[in-house]
Amino acid sequence: MNPKGVTLKDVWTDIPPVRHWKFKSKNRTANALSTKILDRVIEMSTRPYDIVLDPFGGSGTTFVVCESKERHWIGIEIDYGKEIIERLETDQIRSHENHDYVED
């Protein structure tokens, strides 16, 4: 056993699966992913002030998480620019508390 805690598995059972569009709100045009998934991925793969590239910006969840985690980001999206700006300008997105540990 790792003395710093349980080793992270490659299957995350604490995050609900992304559902098909027909199970999501009709008021949301872009497919918003869970901030918990992106929070974990960004924490594991980058350090503060690193640059994250998201070539498929979608609803901007990656950008919002990067902002909250002090990462710089470059995003590309051709359809949902207005929705991304709205998400970045509001408080509706909150990061999950993350206790994952990444060894150096």
C-alpha cells in the first residue's frame, strides 16, 4: 500500500457517467461536462500557471476549471462562444474539493 494513500485507479466510480443529450436539460445548448472530471484531470496533469489547450471548448467547462485552478488556457470553439463567455462571467460553476495526490 502506498504510504501517502490509496493509488488512484484507472476507473473512477465517484463520478457519474456523462449521459446522452436526451437526459440533459433542454435549456443548455452546449454539452457541459462535470467539473469533477476536469478538476481531477487538470490537477493530475498540470501545475499552477501551466497552459492547457482545449481544441474542442464545448460549453467551456475546461476553461472555468483552469481559471479556478490558476492555469492558463487556450480554447477553440466555433459554436458556443456566447455560452462560454456567460459561464466564465457567472458564479454558477464551482470546483469540487479534490483530495487526490500526485507524486512527483
